[in-house]
Amino acid sequence: MIYIKEVDKKGRGVFASIDISKGTIIEVCPVIVCPPKDRELIDQSFLYNYYFLWEEDNLSTAIALGFGSLYNHSYQPNSIYRTYYDEQIIEFIALKDILAHTEITVNYNYEPEDKTPVWFDKS
């Protein structure tokens, strides 16, 4: 249902290989949870751009397996992610119909309508 492709100025991104209907679970990704004590090290590494804040307190981090850490950000996303801390998974779900060969994006702020600048948009 999905594939990876290079995106200008973004690196790799996730794309629909078929039409995806609104509400469809696009992917369920297991995560590797890193404890708070490791966050400073991760922040200094290449993984800084690929982790999710984890747990209710956002002190832990998680690296999503599968394509999970490759979905690009948009302030007008066509999908959303849901975190399940106990199960250690992230689900990506279509917010609207997504046509085949369209990039699948999420708002890194979690809420689709949140326009707060993300770390790479802050000046």
C-alpha cells in the first residue's frame, strides 16, 4: 500500500502505491523506546530528526520501525499518527482520501490543525 521515494529538500518520504480511503490504517509500526537518560545522546546524533516523543510526559523517545520515522511533516497533513504506549506501537491513519502516488504526511505537532512551528521551521 505504501512505498518510499526521495522528496526534494526533504529526503525520503512515504507515498501511497494505491488509492487510500479516509480512515484507513496505513501502517502499524512497532517502536524502540529509549529512556530519558539516552535522549541527550540521541539529540546529538543523526536520529534527532527521526524520533517521536514518547509517554505522557514526553521525556522518553521512540524510533518507529517500518516506514514510521520517514513520514514527512505538513501543516496540512493527509494522515495522522496515534501512539499506543503500552503496546509500543504507532498507527498512521488516513485523514482524507489519498490518491495513489501522493506523499503521505503528518503534522509533527500531532494535532493536524496545530500550526506551531516545528524545530526545523523555527528561526
